[in-house]
Amino acid sequence: MGTNDDRPAVSDEEWAAFVQRAAAEARTGGGAAQAPQEPSARARMVTERLRREDEERARAARRGLGRFRRRDRAVRHEPEGWRTGPAWQEMQGRRMPRAARGALVVLAVAGTLFYLAGRPELLGGAADRTPLPAETARPSVAPSQGFPDQGTPTDPFRGSPAVQWADGAAGIELPEAKALNGVSQEAVAAQLGRIKEFLVAAHLDPATLRGERPGAALNLLDPLNKELGAQVDKALERPTATDDPLVFFTRFKPSEVRPAGDVVKVRGRMELTPGETQGQVDVVTDYTFVYPVTEPGGTAVERTVVRRRITFTVADPRRWEGTAGKLWMGNTQHEYANSSCDTSDGFLHPRFRRSAAPTSGATPSGPPVDPYDRSRTLDQNGVDGCGTVTRT
């Protein structure tokens, strides 16, 4: 595109170089750089684009995009002697004094940076993608609120804190096994490995995510836990609001949703605590999974964020009955960000900006929630049902 006087337009690279020179001269007190012919038009263009995007985000929020739902429930399915804890469930060509020129450059650069916030590619920079170290304790603060941005098919985590998180199973790191409360180190270590296998099979395996029966995950559960087995089978065969397989597994309907790439971002931790009874150790798992998705045949990318807190009990086989090599799963707590609040068919239903329609049914309540904020507990806001999220 040319300017009104047919001079060539300034490229993004030239514009970025001008901004960087201006900022450097402002810091050193140098003379004002001669601006290219098009900065004001470019700033207006970027401003208008950002304004439209903000309006679209606001409309999407009103249509229900960004809602979350939470289910807190204690899953009771233990034989005698096992226990279940509580539910967590820019001037016109006149010269100015040198100092004043320097001040003007500072203001112009500051304004330009403001308009280009969230568009690091126009400044030649890039968002911080440095991988974070493993999470070993509850964070004290939420991730910083950067400029919200929508993912793309080639960069599905653009604008998300998850861009710094580990990929898939690499995000599920095991704590150091130790003897605890009468349970040997070896027994704890073996079950930690199986717990990771279960989390991968239930929440990362492509077959599970597209709604197939999660056979690998089911095979890890102790068949002696008959009550849990009956609950899971019923939920998978006839999903309802009360018998919901999403309590145990992450599932999307293939006719509505496709994965945007083959990476799910994961962050969280496992913690070992003594069980209430001698010979038992509770392994509390707390992980957030970020799933980038598209509609079939579409290119728009949205993200659904799921956080899960699940407790598994490791028991001393000399004191407690259980099947060797199998897992005893206890309480679960979970929330889903960007999924319909009104559907209970056993699948997550992400909403997409261009196609989100007005919804009826559940009305969001409570304060907005940041699904990336792992400094909060899942029951901190006291919302059980449908709420609103600040970002996905």
C-alpha cells in the first residue's frame, strides 16, 4: 500500500528500526530522528485493530465465551479401612530546543509502544518463551497478565502463560519417593509412576481426548474398588449431570472440536502426605492442562483450560487389601475454563469467538477467575457451577 503522495509505505522492519533508534536517542539526549512519513497512520491502524479485537473479546464474553464450570465432589468408593477426605472439590516541522525534542521523542515512543503492546513481531521482539522450572510448591502469585491474544494454527499458545509450560507428559514430574506413615519408599515410588501413567492416559492420550473409551486409564484402577468402577462405567455409558465422565477423564466431541496441533501444555505438582490411618499415604495431584482446539475445517484457535486435583491412596499391602499394581483413586476436584455450562453429555464444549451464539440456562456467578492462577485453591471463590474467566 502507498502513502497519499505515492511515496513507498514504510515496512514493519523500517518502522521497528525507527522506534528503536528514537528510544535510544531519548535515553542519550541525542537529536530527534527524522521520522518516516507514515508513523501516525501506522499507529492509527494498529490502534483501530486492537480496538476491534477488544470489542470482539467483550462480545464473546457476553455470549458466554470464557465461562467456566466447576464441579467439586467427593467420590466415595472405599472398602472398610479406607478413608475419603472432604471435597475440595505525534509536531508540524518547527524546530525546538534540543531538550524539548528529546522529550517529544520519548512521548512518541511511549505512545507507539502502547499501541504495539501485544504485537512483539512489529517491534522485532518476541514473547518470553523460556521454559519454567518445575512447580514444586503452591505458587504465591498468578502469572502476569500479558496482552491477551488468540492462538493460531502455527502458534496455538500465543498470548497464553502456558507457552512457557512443559509439553504433555513432561509436565507431570514425580516427587522424590520416600517412606512415609508405614509405607515403604519402594511402594510409594511404584505407585507414583502408575499415577503419572493414569494422568497421561486420562487427560493426554489422543484417543481419550476424542471421546473413546479410556481403556489404558481404566486398566490402572483397582478392580476391588467396585463402587468407583460402577460409577465410571455408568458415566461413560449414559452421561448425565450427576454421572459425568468428565469427573474422571478429559473428552471432546470430534464432530465439534479438533486439536490445534499435537501439544497439550501441562503444569502442576504431586505432593505426598500421610494418610489418616497408619499404613496409608495420600498422593495429591494438582495439574492444569491447556488444550488448544479448532472447529472441524476451521482455522480459529481457542483454548480450553482444565485444572484437576485428584487424590490417590497408596497402602501398605501388609495392612490393607488391594490389587498389586493397581491404583486406588479417591476425591476429585476440577474446573473447566471455556466450556459450555449448559451441556452435560460427557464432553467439553469450547466456544469460538466467531461462532459463539447467545446461550441460555446457567448464569455465570461469582467473581471472574483466572484459570492460569495456580496460587489459588480450587474452592477459593466458592463457586460450584457456572462462572466467568478472565482469559484462556
